[in-house]
Amino acid sequence: MTNNYNSEVNAGVHTNIGMDFQKNCTIYLFLEKYNQLQNQKYFIILEHLEDVIFGYLDNQTELSKIETYQAKKSTSKWTNSGLLEIIKKITETSQSVLNDPHPKTSDFSQDNFFATNNTIELKCKVNKQQYSCLVNEATEHYKYSDLDQNIKNKIEKGSKDVSFTSENISNFDTLNFRFIDLGRTPKAQLEQLNGKFVSVFGNDIADHKAALHTFYFALVEIEREFNQGNVAKLSDNKKRIDSNQIDSLINILTNKKKAFDFWREKKDELCEELNINLFDVTMFELHYENSFDKFKDINESEHNKIFDFVVNNKTIFKSHFTDRACISSYHSKFNKEKSTTLSELQLKAAIAAAYIEVKNTL
């Protein structure tokens, strides 16, 4: 099969111009789809065959559906003439998806979107009668296949600068127009996305702005990877962030919230049980909060050793009826059996943090 070699496939990686909207659009779509994505194997790709790709897997290997988005911000509405070149590119993307060697299910399908934050107006005039379609706040999604046939004829006719091949036209039915309700500037977009994080996750996340930035920079990581050999492949893992990675990211954010709630609720009794005086309590809290990040860092060997100790001694949970007694038991057992370069205050904080992480998995 011929590879989709394209010298421009890495252009977005090189220039990174106008990419804020594409990443923000990706986050918007992710949050919008979150409920359906929770029980779905999927991946997200940026700067690949198209600006944004959502791939849905029926198992770990076969694609059941692809959604691609050519995402463009605009300060003015889009009309037929301004969309022809974009539509041609989207139909080419549709064919590239079909040609891509990634394994697909027998009922594989695709939807390819032009997504923008301004009105799309498609219209034509036939025998003095006006036909039109608006895609905006009132109608956010419109399928090409549902357009009036006269508008379809107008588009497929092309122009002196843009003409459609029979192959292009065969892919028109996968085309969709989508209005994305995002502001004109990156700042306004991020403010809206922060609000959307609040709506989707509510009290499950402590710091929604931090969650937004964490997800944003996870997308930056895959965006800046180059398509190797200027060939865009859906199977390129360097360009993908998959559902397992995203679930892990979300779990970290939600577990931190549970950990902070646990500390606020149990603070006084834990300090009493672990002999942490009022002078040291602020530093203990700092060590406790930092431990959650250090558990994820392979270079933090002492914290990883403590976390593994708690994991490997889960039988302690069966011997106690309160959190304070269980944490104290872990602390005593560790000091009897292990050693650490951490201070006693750091050790107590790390054990408390590891305890609540492990408890959340029981």
C-alpha cells in the first residue's frame, strides 16, 4: 500500500502557529464526549492526517470509528467560496483514513468535520429561489448528506481554483460541519474550558484550572512529535494519547482531591496518632501533598520504596478499623523492617499519602 507521504504533514509541528485553537477545540470535544468516552477504548491524535483525530477501538487493535476535525478559528463567517479548498482537503483526509493500514472492523465508519468558532453559511440561488443552511449556536452540527441537493450541486461544481475529483466526491458523505462555541482569543477559550471542566467533573477535582493545564500540556507533548519520514499513520504511537493514559491522568487528579479531602477531615486525629506537633503540621502537609507527585517519579526511589511497601502489605488493612490506627501500624512496621534517607516527618507524610492512594484502589 502506498504511504501517505506529504512534505507538509509536519508543517504544524514546525510553526505551531494558530494551534491554540486546535488544542482548545480538542479539550472542548473531549469534555463534551467525556461521558461516552469513559467506557470506550480510544485515542486522540494532533497534527496528523488532520488537525485533530479521535479514534475509537472495539478492542485494543481494531478501529471501529474515526472522527477527524479540521479546526479553524475565524473572525468572520464562512461561506461556500471560502470553504471549497477546506472541503477538498477533508475529502482527501477521508480517503487517507480508508487507505491507512491500521486494522479496522468490518463495520468501520468515519465522520470528518470542519470545526470552527464562527457561523458557517452555505447557500445558493436556483431559478430565483434561495437555498441556505446556517451552522452556528442554534444548529451546531450539520451533515453534508442532509444539505439541500441544490447546495450540494453548488459545492460539488467547485470553482476555477478548486475542482473535485470523483474520488473526492465519493467521500462527501463523511463530511460534517460543526460550530464550536469557543471565544476568539486563547485567554477567552481557556476561561470557557475551565468552566467546562467544572461542569463535567464538579467536586471530583480540587483544582479545575490545574486539571485544564495538565490536559493541555499532555496534548502539547504529542503535538510536537514529528510524523516519521513525513508519513502520517494512525498507528504512530508517538502521535497518540490513548484512553489508558487519559484515564491515568484523570485518576491522578481525582485521587488528589480525595487525598486533600481525607487530610482536611482527618488532620487532627492523624497528627495526634503520628505525634506531629503544631509547629511541624504545616511542613507535614507540604510533604504529604508532594508525595503524590513523587510516587509517579521513577527517580524518587525513597518514595517509591514506601509506596511499594504499603502496596505489598495490604493485609494490614484487615487488622484495623480506623484510618489512624492503620497508618500508625504501617509506620511502625516500616521502621522495624526498612530504612530510609527521608526524615521522620517526610516518612510519616509519605506513608499517609501512600495509604490513601492504596485505600482508593481497594
